[in-house]
Amino acid sequence: MNVGLIAHNEKKNLIEDFCIAYKGILMKHELHATGITGRRVEEVTKLKVHKLHPGSMGGDKQFQELINRGDLDMVIFFYNPVTTGRVEPSIDEISICCDRNNIPIATNIATAESLILGLSRGDLDWRMQV
């Protein structure tokens, strides 16, 4: 399965901790992330991450293209709901892409844990039939 990872600057530590905690599951899948998030996840987990450009340099648009092509099976997007700026990837645009393409998206630690555990159990295997 292809897992998309993206995080606002204030949530980079959270996505690192999440990936460390679930490294055993993530190592069995292909990881894709915007540039800085991908680099940081790679550094702390030693997992291979396919990195796009940083979100502020068009990586968010590349991420949306992956979603629209059906190249991601799930997305974990830790965003800061308090700060929204032009330099941060848009949760609205990415979640709309996920909804349009029937791709599960987690935007907080609770739903991310549910999705990752479901991934481990095979609950997302239906994606391989699409």
C-alpha cells in the first residue's frame, strides 16, 4: 500500500513520533511525503520515503496529483487548525482530493492510529481491487 504523509510545521514532531511508534507497520508499505516531512521521517526512522518538493514549493500540489491519480491508498495529514497560512499545505484542498477519490485521510493522532492499525490488519486491502 502507498501511504501519504504530510504535516504542517507545528506538527512535524508529532508525525515523527507517530512514524517511530508505527515503524513496524510502515516498513511494509511505500511511504510518500512532502519534502521536509519526508526528510525528517527518514532521519528518525531510517525508513525509505519517496520525497516530493517541500509543501511551500509545490509539494502540496504534487501530493494532490498523487491522490488524484489514485497513487496513494491512505493519507495522514497532521495540520494545525489554528494557523493556516499560504506557506502551509491546504487541508481543505487535500481533504477534498481524498474525498473525491475515496482515499481515507487521518488529520489527527486518533484517526491516524485507527487507520494505521486497520492497514496492519488488512482493512484497506479493498484499495488494491480499485
